[in-house]
Amino acid sequence: SSGWGDATDPVDQVTPMSGLITPDPDQKTQANDAAQATLNEGDEFGGRYTIQEVIGRGGMGVVYKALDRISNRSVALKLISASYLGGEKAVTRLIEEGVMARDIRHSNVVAVYDVGLDGGQPFVAMEYIDGVSLRAWRGRKMKGDERVSMRVAARIICEILDGLKAAHDAGVIHRDLKPENVILT
């Protein structure tokens, strides 16, 4: 379509996902290739998470959709690559930031449920959002030669900024804000 779209575009909510890396499927990188899945469907992690599928790979690690047996809900379980963190201080900082992020409750911020180490493996368990990354959504629009209205673009930007403000108010800095880490629902 040659129009700018309208306010009825299917974007109900924008959620910046702190640290969740979802790669652009059209752009392979060495970091994406290096971050191979180490867990398979049905495997257990941390004595409570049952792996369901890989949902993302990136330079920081692998993200799985997993069932949390304690809460009986799906979570996004991120296993952070030790090579990315580069030392004990970085692991400690990750855990401290994750603990702070657990207190953020905002409709435009993915909830962090748990963060820690299991057998030396740093992990973050977050709210699982069934949506599409901003990069993938925009890529689909471009491939379909569809334009995005200024109203829709402004709404997305405002919701991202609202989420960032909530994080900043809690003392958390995102550090990896990019289209792959914004989920549209």
C-alpha cells in the first residue's frame, strides 16, 4: 500500500525487553552463530525450568521459552554466555541489576522474575511476551511496501520512552535498547 497506514495498525503494546536479544533473522553474525543452544526441549534448568524451545540467540547468550514449574507459567529464560560477561565482577553486576529490575512493574517493561547463578551459569528468568520484535514488524511492513503512520510511530516511541522512564526511576539503565529488544503485541 502506498498510504501511511492508520491508527488501527495491530500494535497494542510496546515492551522493551531488558537484555533479551532476538536476532534479526535476515542478518546472521558471528556472535549469533557462536551462541549455540545448549539445552533441548524437555531439559531441566535450575531445578524449576523445563525448556520448551529456543526463542532467541545473540552475543549475550541464548533465550529459551521455558515452563516455570513453581509458578506454572511460561517464562523467557536467558542463559548469559560467560564469555560475554568476562569475569566475576560482571556476573555480580548482572545479578545486582537483575535484582533491581525485579521491582519494576510497568506495562511497557518485561517483568524480571528471577536472576542468579545455577552451576556457574548466569541466568535471568523474565516474563514471556508473545509478540514480534520491532525489527521484524518493521521488516514485514517494508517487504509489503507498507508505510507506518506518524501516529503509530509516535505511539511506539512514547511507549518505549514510558518503559525507559520506569526503569530509570528504579535505577536501571537498559544498556541494549534496539529494535530486536522491543516486542510489539
